[in-house]
Amino acid sequence: QVQLVQSGAEVKKPGASVKISCKASEYAFSGFAIHWVRRAPGQSLEWMGWINIDNGDTKYSQKFQDRVTITRDTSARTAYMELSSLRSEDTAVYHCVTNPGLGRLDPWGQGTLVTVSS
Amino acid sequence: DIVMTQTPLSSPVTLGQPASISCRSSQSLVHSDGNTYLSWLHQRPGQPPRLLIYKISNRFSGVPDRFSGSGAGTDFTLKISRVEAEDVGVYYCMQATRLITFGQGTRLEIK
């Protein structure tokens, strides 16, 4: 089963961008999608978007459509999520997660804390 | 977007007793392929979420059989037959029929 390891915590100023990486373990990096989900303090889980690892197709939540970009580097077995125009409300733990089938989000990366503060 | 509403938001339970969480969607979760993509996840403090149930009632790999899911259309339920200490945390319902949305979460705590 694939395991996902994310990059470390980030501290950013309002208006800046952040790019988080999600590296898959020794495993065939194909045949699945990677989703990005965040959880802000005191809030529920929030889906941001996903990328098809095989062809690079993406789909984003309407809420983040204008600010998020999800990419992948198949040679590095890594997916990336970049969020721009950061504001304090973007302070959250961001997770990548695979889906072995529709509606099955598992396993999850360990999470990356992004703090947006002036 | 499909809105997912969970009840209760907090559930104090006694060890060994059953627990139940409800989830209602703002529209039917029946997909055009005939499946209903309603899942349940569990998140312990400081850990990433873990998938428990998918497609209403299918337990994911390694999930104990004290967890069960049921429902149809817009109304769904997660039941724990006998709560154990490791079951504390927040439970989320999630729909994947039209993009992905989550419920607000239900915090399970031991009395």
C-alpha cells in the first residue's frame, strides 16, 4: 500500500504563496489520484481538489479555484499543492490523500501545518 | 455543493456502550453509476483521518467489525456496537458522489 510523506511546516505572510509536497513511497506511482484536504482550527475537513496521477488532469473546489494549483512529478513520485494570495483564514493543516477507489480516501499523508501571520 | 449535516456534534458515551452518529445530505447521494458514495472517517487528536466505511456500509481494510454503516438516499448512520477507549476523536461523514464534501464532524468522548 502506498504511503505518503509531506513536506514540513511553513510560516507565511499574508499575500504570499505556499507550495507543499507529497511524496509517495516505493510503489507504482500510477493508477490513482491524489486529493488535498485541509482542516483549519475549529473547523471541519475541507476538500480542495485532486489530480489524476496518470494524465495530470485536475479538478478543484470552486472555493479555491482561483488560488490553488495541484501538480505532480511522476519521476519524483511527488504531488504538489500551491495556494496563493494567502490570508489568515488559510492557517490550517493540509493533507494529501490517495483514493484507491471513488469515495475511498486512504491512506493520508501526515499533514503539513501552514501558518499565515504578519 | 452538497451540504452534509451531522448529528449530534458531540457524543459522550460510556465504555462498552453503543454509539450512533447520523448524517444527512442536502440531496440524494445516488451516483449515475448506481452506487452511493457515502463514507465515514475517524480522526484522533494529532493524527490524520482514517477511512472506516465506504459506499454506505463497506468496512475498510483493518476496521473492527464493531463499526457498521447503514442508510440510503440522503440519510445515513454510523454505529459503534461497543465503544472502546481508542474510538475517541472526531467522526466525519463524507460524500464523493458530486466532488467531495464533509460533515461538520462529531466529537466522541468517554463519559
